[in-house]
Amino acid sequence: MACLFRRSIAVQLSRVLGVATEKLIPVVSAVPVSKKQQTLDFRVSVNSLLANGFLKLGSTTPNQAKELSEKLTCDDVITEIAVGQGSINFKVNRILLAEIVLQEVFKKGSKYGIVSELFHDYPCGRVIVEFSSPNIAKKFHAGHLRSTIIGNFIANLKQALGNDVIRINYLGDWGLQFGLLGAGFQLFGSEEKLKANPLQHLFDVYVEVNRLLEDCDDIQKAAQEFFRKLEHGDKQTLALWEHFRAISIEEYEKTYQRLGVRFDEYSGESLYRVKSQELLQLIDQRGLLKKTKQGVGVVDLSPKGDLSSYAKMVRNDGTSLYLTRDIAAAADRMEKYNFDKMIYVTDKEQRTHFQQVFEVLKILGFNWTERCQHVPFGLVKGMKTRKGDVVFLEDVLNEARTRMLQNMAASKTTKELEDPENTAEKVGVAALIVQDFKGPLMSDYEFDWDRVLQSQGDTGVYLQYTHARLCSLQRQCENGEIMQFNPTYLQDPQAIALLQHLLRYDEVLYQVSEDLQPKYLVNYLIMLSRLASIAHRTLHIKGSMPEVATVSIYSETSTLQGNLFCAR
């Protein structure tokens, strides 16, 4: 794998620079493949050597690259050394390239890229990922799609890298909004409609009670009273809440199943109604709870202690707030799980909220606050179905399936399938996910169905098509077993480009593990699919000698590893 080649280069640099080989391995990077011209395989940037203190600032960067390259020599592994713009480029033995990369791919399987020297010091531990977190008693809103798929990606990534991952769905099942729904259901709720279509009926109730709220003060008072009873554990009120919560989770799980998402724990704000009060008592005992003129309890966050900046902790009627419950939940999770990392995945509108959560935790003296991280994301604009603006995620998934079915029916290359709806569902979901992951998470983006579901271009449909074609090739291998192959048959430019690209896989995974941006992996897979398509057209299997055909199949199907990692 790339490890052998990186190490060979690092050993030479170590001899010249007097720096330990292990420290130099991370500065040796695989060169991105270009479709327009052939490239060398690895490079070392002079700037990276300077930044790490491995090289002292002397002459200009180009001259330093030239001077350093002249002290390095070719050998059985490195066959060419050239100077680039501020870097030294290396070409490795082409026979070794084919032999080692393919052997490693088939030997390590789904661990290819993960079992790498780049991850030698990667800290593994217990990681909590909190994501999705819809509000109960409402249909799954389309706005929760990004949190769900991004959080699932992060959880999958962390687990693949060897962490003990706990996936938590922190439901919005408490607060004044639920008091409003409870009051509304008591006024015009229907048990019959609730059984027939639970979340739709609760949504209708919520819309209606909000409409009345504008002109009726009694509704507001009823909502406050309902929530006050919840906070104080009134049995009848709690029974209604438990009913709504149970049917909500049951309905949500149907959507999660369609997305390939699972959770280890369904938590929620409601679990912290008692602990939030205990937290408020602790804050008060330490003299940290201040009162505003309106009687709201706050924690002062201002540098000068003048309440110019503060976090609201408790309403003037004594009921807790979303912030209070989040802080109580964080403390409870540390006590329960002793986590090494906790990641919250929510939209960027909640950045201030989590800044306040972390600041209050620090003020309270919790030294593990640095282990908490908020991963924010932007908004999706223009997501519509043929019926109009999207409200519910169910509508988005149904629309993706319907449009994909139509595209499949219109395509001349679509084969007859046993279950076309199931295929359309899977391809449609993949298309939604890939579209979402192509850019920076923080960016808003305009949604376009035609672009998302294109079979060509940088789309999930194209990735799935390439994956299916490679699976078909793989089935042509005898029993799918690894056979002996001659690497001399894999010297075509198209095969070399594929192998060069596979050299970068561990670097891409490492980059994603550092900043949790799925775009690097998605863009890597898209390029992988393009290179596989080129190879498929030029590395002919039909009509070739058996030993050549087998090597061609191995070369192309080795790309499956990356696709499978993304799918999981």
C-alpha cells in the first residue's frame, strides 16, 4: 500500500535531514490524479518540512527543493525523483505499484485505507454522536434531513476508524411548544384520527392551536398551565405526553429505516426535567444565577461581569429552558458513558446556543468541556415536490423514488428488475445523500431534482451505477476468490491512474477524520468512478487472454472498497 512507498521516501529524507522516519511519513503525500496528463506518485512540500521544523529556512523554496532532491537517490522502490514548484516529486516502481496496491486491497478489504501509518497515533475511544433530533408529535420535517444523514455519516466514520460509537437521537419532547400542543389536543383532538394517522393529526392540531393563539390569550395560558403540570409530574398530563412520544418514535423509525439510519438510544429533553432543576440549584448555590429585570434567571457570560452577555437558564415562572436541559444532558452523559468525544450535529442557527452550552459547562468547572464539539451545517433551499413546497421528509423520499422510477423506465439501458421500486428507493436515497455531501457542510445550497438524479456527472446515481457495474465484473471472477496475477499486465496508463488514485485513499480518510467534512470522500469516490469508467472502456476483458482479463477485473473492482465504505 502507500505505506511502503511513503516509508521508503521517508527513510531517504531521514538520512539527509537527520529526522526520525516516523515523523517524516505524514509529510509524504500522494499526488492527485489528473485525467489530462500523467503524474508522478508522491511529493514532499518544502513548506511542510519548514512548518514542521524538519528543514531550516535557508535559500528560496525552489532552490531548497533542488538542493534536497540532489541528495536523494533512486533505488528498487523509487525510480524517478524530480523537482516541482516548491516540492520534490517521486515515481515508484510500476510493477511494485500494481502488485502491492492490489494485494493490500484484497488482503485488508474494508480496512484498506484505515490500516495505515497515517492512523498510527489516531486516538480511539468512546464517541457520542447526537443527531437528527426531531420534535415529537410532528411529522419528520424535511429540515431534519441534513442532521440525520450528516450525523449518520460521522457515526459510521468514527466506528470504521475503531471508536466505540453511541448514536443518540435527542428528541424535542419537552418545552412550552409541547404545552401548546397538549392544550390544543385537549380542545379539539380526536382519538379516532390519532389512531388513523397519528402524526398528521397532531400536526393539524398544532397548526390550528397556533392559529388561535394569535387572537386568544386563554390559549397561551392553557399552554403554560399544561407545561407547568408536566414539569411537576402530573400523572394525567404525563400519560398523554408518553402516548404522543411513543407513537412519534414508531413513525420516525419507518423513515430512519428508509435512510439506513439506526440509533442506540432515544433520549430527549423530558429525561432532564428533574436534573435541570438540580442543575439550577447548583448554579444558584455557587452564586452564579443572576436575575434580569423581568425575573429571568441567567448566568453571566460577560468578561466584565456586567450582564452585557448572558445565558438564559430559567423562566420567571421557574420552568426550565432548552439550554438548561442541554447542559444537564451533557453532564449526565459524561457520568453515564465517560465519553472521550461528544459531537452535536445541528444547523448553523444553533451555533450561539452551543457556544453558551460549552461556556456554562466551563464556568461550572467541568474540565471535559473540550471534548464537546458542535458540527454545524447550512440550509437547503428550493426543495419542492410536484405538489409544491416540501414540509415533510416522507414527501422528499417518495418524490425521489417516483422520479427515479420514471428515469429508469425512460432509459434504454435499464435491465428488468425483480423489485424496481426498491431499486429506485435505494438509488434515490443515495442521490440525495451525495448531493448533500458534495460541498462544505456550512454552505447553503439550491436543490434541483434534475441535477440530483442525473445518471451522468457528479451524482449519487452515477456512483451507484458504477458500483453496480463493478459488482457485475466481480461476479465474473471465479467464486470471487483472489487469484494469482501478473502485475506486468497492469502497466496501461488507465490502470496506473487507477492505482495512483487508490494510493490516496488513506489520506482522504485521514482528512475526513480530522475535519468531519464528507465532501473529500465523496469527491474522491466520484473521481474513482470516472477513472473506473475510463478503464472499463480501455482495459478490455472480453476477448483477452484469461490472465489479462483477470488482472483487468482486479484492477477495476478494487475500487469497490471506497464505494462500500461510503455506503455504510
